[in-house]
Amino acid sequence: MSAIAALTARVIRLPLRRPWGPDVPCLHVVEVVLTTSDGVEGRGFGWTPTIGAGAVHALLTQDIAAWLVGRPAEPEVVWDGLWRHLHEAGSGGVTTIAMAGVDLALWDLRGRRAGLGLADLLGRRHESVEVYGSGVNRHYPLDELVAQAERWVAAGHDAVKMKVGRPDLDEDVERVAAVREVIGPRRRLMVDANQRWDLPTARRAIAALAPYDLFWVEEPLLADATWAYAQLRRAVDVPIALGENAHTVHRFRDLLDAGACDVVQPNVVRVGGITPFLRIVALARTYGVSVAPHLLPELSGQLALTLPEATLVEDVEDASFAALGCLAEPSGVVIENARLTAATAPGLGLRFG
């Protein structure tokens, strides 16, 4: 069994063609390269919009690198030991985003040694998966939002997601109504409040938006408000989706125990990589709760192809790695006619330029 010999990391700043708001003009990738004792490389990454890339890089190069040297190059073995080693610095957030870089690099390494892309390494269950059109568009004027919805329809999406949570609920109603008019009655429409409501506001807002036949409401409350989520889910008929800001399997367990949601949305980087992502999927299945991976379609899409049940993959307009132009070579993940397929090189198939 080969051992880890070295870790290097670098921060890559990716300007967004369509900023996610005045405070989010770019995304950051923290690329991680692991080298083994027999000279093989595995590549992974952490990811974060705007905040925390420097802290992730520092944790990787100042604390994680020294601990890794000499450890076996096996993701499951490394993950649990590393999480315990770092736990004093926090169980999630910066900690798990940094750990994702290591875990993804180890899975990349495993795939390269096996000569298999990630979907086939884990066990491909689907040849393709549906992609929904998404946008960080709360700040868009109404005409720009409508134009984006028209692009989603033109691209063939049968499901789309828009942001809500404007200061005036009447504005949200107007904007949801406008998007519903563009997409028609049969396409699925999801809305995402990004934690902007409290419990009474969420009840009122969901009641006001329910006539537009919502497929789910995403993160209506603060991500840590477990009790309130359980109360809200009992009070409304629209499915509740959350999980992009849950960072550990323990947090997902708490949410599922409380009956807080109908759909969990683990972000493979924020939870610490593929190793914990697979554990979260297994946990959700025991509760009969659907899994819809959050963002990062070039990686989430590969994982979605391996899930027991068909799911939806999110593609935020002009925010994939391919759209941002940051890949050194095509990943092999292709979105066409709102379906995602993956024919990647061995490993993750992701190399940053």
C-alpha cells in the first residue's frame, strides 16, 4: 500500500460572468495535489464563494500536510483520522472544506490506479441524470429574471430554480408569477430563500407562493434552526429542501431525526468530500428522504449517476467549471438537452488550468 509523501495547494480565483450579488463577484477553488511514495499524483479541491479560501489554504498547508505524510493513501482511512485530528479547530466549515481537497485527491488517486472514472469506480446506476436550470438571481431586475427563465426553457430544462427572499413579499410573488408564466404549468419550479426568513415569515411566504405549484422551497430558515424547520414542515404542504450549509453527517442525522426536510442537499465539498457524502446518502435512504446534490455539476453529476434513485443536478447559469474556463482540459462531464452524462478520464476527470 502506497503512502502519502507530500501535499501542495494553491488558490484559484474565478471571476463570475454573472456575479451572485454585489458581494460575490467571484468563486475560489483551492486545488490540492497529493503525491504518494511511489510517485503517483491525485488531485482534489476545496471550493468557496468569496469567504474563507485563505483560511482553507492555510489549514491545508500548515496543519494537514504534516499530519498526512506517511499515512496510507486510502480515503476512508485518512478521513476519519484527519477529522478527529482537526476537530479542535471546528467540526465543519473551513475544516471540512479543507478536508474535501484531501479526500477528493485520494478518490482521484484510487480511480487513476483502477483505470476508472468516478462514476464507474463507485458503481454507475444511471447513464444520464436530469439537470435543472438555476440562477443566483435575487438581485436581478424583473426583466433580467424573465430573460433567464426564457433561456432555461430554450435549453430544454423541465425543472428550474429561482431565488426568493426580497424585502417585500409582494415582489417575490410578482417574480415567481412571472417565471411561472414563462415556463408554463408543467415544468417544475423550485424557489430558494437562502435562509432569509424566520418561521412566521416563512409560513406567510410559502402560503402566498403556493398557488404557483412549487416543487420545493429551499433553505427558508437559518440552516441551524432545526426545531423551526420541523415546525414549518408540519405546517405547509410544499416540500422543504435543505442541507447545503450542513457540514457533517452528524448534522444531517439531527435534521433527519427531527423530520426537518423532504430533500437533503449535501454539497460534496462542504461536507468534506466523497467519503462523507456517501455516508450521508446512506443515512438519508434509511429515512426515505431524497438526495439532490448541491452545485458543482462536474462532480455532483458524477455522484448523481451512482445514486440508487434518480435525482436532479443543479447547474447555475455560467457558474460551472467549464463555463468559468478554469479547466485545463474537458472534464468529460457533458450537459446537453438538460441531461448530464459523464465519460471522464480515470479519477475525477478534473484538472485546473
